[in-house]
Amino acid sequence: MRSGSHDFWRGVWATAPLLPGVVAFGLLYGVMARQVGFTPWQAWAMSLIVHAGSAQFAVLGMWGAAGATTIILTTLVINLRHLLMGASVAPHLRDLSPPWKALLALWMSDESYALAIAEYERGRGSHWYFLGANVGIYLAWPAGGLLGATLGTAIPNPGRYGLDLLFPLAFLGLLTAFLTDRISVAVALAGGGLALMGALLLPGKWHVVVAGLLGSALGLLLEEVGKRWKRC
Amino acid sequence: MEALLIFAGMALATFVTRYTMIAVLGRPDPARPFGGDEESGGVQPGLLRRWLRYVPAAVLAALVVPAALAPRGELDLGLPALAVLIGAVVAWRTRNVLWTIAAGMTLFWLFRALGW
């Protein structure tokens, strides 16, 4: 039996390669937050309370111009992709109590979801690992925001050091856990291709929702077609 | 103060998107949304379960490709895209996160130093 604390710390450590990217993204958010009139503490509080990077950036873009309802609805829409992530991780969480499920959902970020689901796929996953990954990302994000809001534009552009590459590179490594046969490779290629088209055409994060749904549906379709083919 | 209330509303909206499917599809109830094929002979539960197996591959790829090729919403095939492409090859060969990051970042910094 593996111990909870061991898995927890393994989850925290697994976020390490991603943290420079999360902090750099947080710095950028902090600078932008100041520009729309946030105090550093407000910038920090928003990250701590909301903990949803893409939605926070979108909301900064409409701060002062949009009402509370619009802001909250925008947050909801941008985070719709988490419905898909939650759905796919749900089977692994069936034996947990409702408070545990709620705790894991509360801080589930793109990054910690990817780390946790890949670990489950490799047979080493656990709710403690998931929580550790959540906590690692959760602590780094507001820290970057506070730093960015305090230092202002004195910070260098993270793109210069390639820090924005950590996210796609780490996710590629995690993605390979799911490329187990030809169908799953086709699913990933379709998901990536559709998402690229969607990112150029659709607002917000709709491209992830559309590509996630269509890509996974393609997998099921190919599986069914393959079965019929064999039966003939 | 008003800002804090808006943050709380945003947090609630975020939590709803993250928790809903975990609560609905993570139930251990007798309806067996996941184990259906053998026990109930039902087609629907089996389909749902098999569909969910393909979701991570589709979602992770959907997060990677735009972040690499169109980070600002328009196609950008510069050095970052090349570095991620090399990362993809290394990921494919090693299936390892750290090697993938090391390869992509090394290439990025090397070309940067060479004046790309």
C-alpha cells in the first residue's frame, strides 16, 4: 500500500518543470492587472480566489467595461473545457467521498489535470497525487501574479526565455501516455488539428471544447468502424 | 469590496465547471455509468466509458497545438514552433516529460544564442 503523503509530494514535485511557466504567466497577469487598475493585493486575491488563468486574463480585458454578470458568465464559458476534463477523470474518482471530489475539483487546473490523468493512465495515479499536483500549481499562480503586480513592467518578457514553451512541451510528454494504439494517435492528431483551426476562428477557449468533443468522438467512431470491419 | 464579490462569483462559476462532471460521472451508484457492458448488457454505458477513454488524448492535443503554433491567436511558425516540433519527436521516442522539455528548451536557447 502506497502512503498518501508519499503520493502527495510526488504530485507536488511533478509540477516543478511547469512552475517557471506558471509563474511567468502569472507575472504577465499581474502586470496586466495593474494596468486595468487593480492593486497588487487585488491581483493576488483574484488568483487565490478564482484560480483560473485563462478566464482571469479574459476578465482583465473587460474590467471596468462589463458588469458582474457578464464577467461571471465569461468565466463560466471559458472554463467549459473543464467539463470534459472532469468527465474523463471522474471514473478514477468513483470511490472517493463527495468532499474529496469537491476538493480535487476546486483547484483542478489544465496542468494538474494533465499530470493526474497521465499518472492514472500509467497505473500510478491516486487522489493524493492529484491533490499534490493541484496544490503545486495553486501556490505558484498567485505568487507570480503578486510579483508581477508589484514589479510592474520592470519584468522581462517571458517569451524571450522560452518560458511559454514549458506548457506545450510538458503536455506533449504527458500526451504520450494516451497514445497506445492507432486510434488514439488519430484522436490526438484530430484534436490538435481541429484545435488549431478553432483557435484561429473561435473566441476564448471554445477550440478546446470543440476539438476535445469531436476528437474523442472520432475515436469512438473509428473503434466502431473497426469492429464492423472485423465482423464482415 | 465589490471586486471581491465578483471574484467570488467567478470562483463559483469555475468550481461548477470543474465539479459537475466529476460529481455526475464519478458516482459509485447502481446505475453503473461505467461498468455497464458485462453486468447490464446495456449499450449506452459502455459507449460512454469508451468515449471517455479518448477524451484526454483529444483535450491534451487541443491544448498543445494552439499553444505551440498560434500562441497569440494567429499562426506563428517561428522558433517556438520549431522547438515544440522537436519536442514532439523526442516525446514520441522517449515518452518522458523531462526529456521532452530538455530537448525543446535546449534547441530554443541554442538558436536564440545563434541569433535567430
